[in-house]
Amino acid sequence: MTTRQKVLFVCAQNKMRSYTVEQMFAGSTVYDVRSRGISRNARIHLTETDLRWADRVFVMEKNHKDRITQDFGSVIPAKKIVVLFIEDLYQPMEPELIALLRHKLAPYLSLPETQET
């Protein structure tokens, strides 16, 4: 039996980008996925517990990685953080955002099947 990888996605407010990618992976048989935000008004705020939980951490912008490193320096040395370089230009579940996330994540994760609408 293989264990499922724990994947954490982080953006600023956890309302658009990281929320969307968490929804994309909902029901995954390969990954346990969480999404969090680093700003004070995030939907779900990132904690040290989240970072310790994660096997893999993805952030949307370099400043998100910098903030995590600054705020959680004691946890971060053991974690590789991948910056996806996706700007805050999209609405939740916007098809263009989903396509961009799939493109950026393809080198790192097995992507879920696309859902027909």
C-alpha cells in the first residue's frame, strides 16, 4: 500500500488561485490536498502545522515563498517550495486559470482528469 502525498497550495487570500487548485484535486486518489493563504484576511490562514503536514508545497508568487520563509523559517529548511509564478488575475475556477495551473503543475504532479461541463 502506498501512502498518498500531502500537497499544500498557497496564495495570498486562499480565495482564487490556491482554492481553485484544491478544488481541481478534490477526490484525488493520489494526493491529499490543502490550500491556504498568507494574508491576514485569508479564507484559511497558513499555519506551521500546515507546513509540517505537507510533503510538497506550491506557491503562486515568489513573494509568497519569501513570506513563508520569513514567518516559518524553522520549518522551511526541510521543505522545497515550488513557485508557480501565477499572478492574481483570475476568478475562482476560471477556465483560463485551470488551464494555467495544469500547465504549471504538469512537471511536478499527476494531474486529475479534466471535467467536462
